[in-house]
Amino acid sequence: VEAELMRAQRLESLSLLAAGLSHDLRNILQPLLIMPELLKARTDDPQLHHLADVIAECGRRGHEMAESMLSFVRGSRTPSERIQIAHLFEAMELLLRSTLPARVSLHLDVDDPALAVDANYTELQQVLLNLALNAIQAMPNGGRLTLRAMADPDAHGQDWLRISVTDEGVGMSAEVLSHLFNPFFTTKANGTGLGLISCKRIIEGAHGSIRVDSTPGVGSRFDLLLPMREEPAEDAPLQQPVAAGSGQ
Ligand code: ADP
């Protein structure tokens, strides 16, 4: 019981800290939302345009993350929206390629370009980034990092979207697997042990689940399962490119 209490208190102080931080962060990141566009207007260099896009995407992500951290701490639910998986994967590729160490090769694969799901875009991106960064860290000697999305109907006729993040890294022992989603559990010298618990919270908030499959010395696969709704008639035009809306 004492351990539970200590954990609750640590989480409580963490929330307070998060509230303060996210409030300031929102303001600090404001210029990153505007200035990359100003920079792009001043040059035709495609490489500089690409760099400005990466900066803008990071700024947008940070800003929305601060927003959702604030609403999490205040106890309100983050709004969900229709997310085209192909579009989400494009943004992931942009972010990952800009930080990927040379030893790791990245593979993204969307089974069907029409795949879509209702969730909070920034939160889902955050989950995938957490999993991808863990995967990269698990491959000190290199290997393949694969993100794949596919429809996965279950035996009860319910349609699920499955997103898997697979690495060829060190894998996990049964011991590590059993503590994986405990807050503050980490095997890294400078880890926080908060990555996977926050992934789980986000995915369960979207009525989904996370599964893990891992073999020591071979690698790990994290599967996200999210409920796929029927396509709403009104949103039909969203089927095709929507890049103008949320990304840039
Ligand atoms: P952190 O990354 O700060 O340690 P996480 O909650 O993201 O926190 O991860 C907890 C632990 O789970 C990690 O320290 C690591 O031992 C293990 N882990 C997570 N992902 C992987 C992976 N892809 N391969 C091997 N171990 C992993």
C-alpha cells in the first residue's frame, strides 16, 4: 500500500509539473508555427523548404502535445478526428528520417490507402514516435524498423486497424515484459519509464489496446489495435489527399 501511495504522489507531482511546463511550452513554441512559412516565402531552395517543413512539423507537434498535456492534467478528453493513415505515415516518415541513425533502415507500409481511424492525431503520432524511438534504441547494432498498417477484422465482425512497429533489436526477457507498462520502469541509464505507460493510456483512451511480442536476441513487435468505424457518408471526400488540412 505504501508503494502504491508513493507512486500516486509521484504521479500527482508529475501532473503539476506537466501543467506548468505545458503552459509555458505552448507560448515558447508559437514562433515555430509561423516562422517556417516566412522562411519558405524567402527562398526557392527545395532543401531549405524541406528543413522548414520539418521544423514546422515539430513545432506543430510540440504545440499540440502541450495542449493535450494540459487537457490531460485538467482531466478533459482530447478531441478525436478522422485520421488518414497514409497521411499519418507520411508525417512519421518525415520526422523519423530526420533523426534516423545510419545503422537503422526504415520501412513504412500502409496496406490500403483508404485506411482511416478516429483518434487524436498528435497523440497517435506521439505513440508511434515513442515506439519507434524505443525500437531504434533497441538496435545498437542496426537493423530494420518497420511500421505497418492494415485492417484486421476479428471473429465478431468488428473491424480493427492494426499498426505494428517491429524492430530487429535486443528483444525483451520475460522479466522485462512483465514490468513493461509500469510507470517509471526503465532499463535505460537515462530513461524515464513513462513512454509505454503514456502510449497505453492514449490507446486505451481511443478504445484500443496494445500487444507486445518479443524474443530476446531477435527483436520486438508492438501492435496497436484501434476500432475502425464505418466510413461516415458526409466525410466521403476525405478519402483522397487531405494534406492541406492538418499537415503541411
Ligand atoms: P524508457 O524508454 O524511458 O525506458 P518506456 O516506458 O518507453 O521507457 O520503456 C520501458 C522499458 O521497456 C525500456 O527501458 C526497455 O527496457 C523496454 N523496451 C521498450 N521498448 C523496447 C523495444 N522495442 N525493445 C526492447 N526493449 C524495449
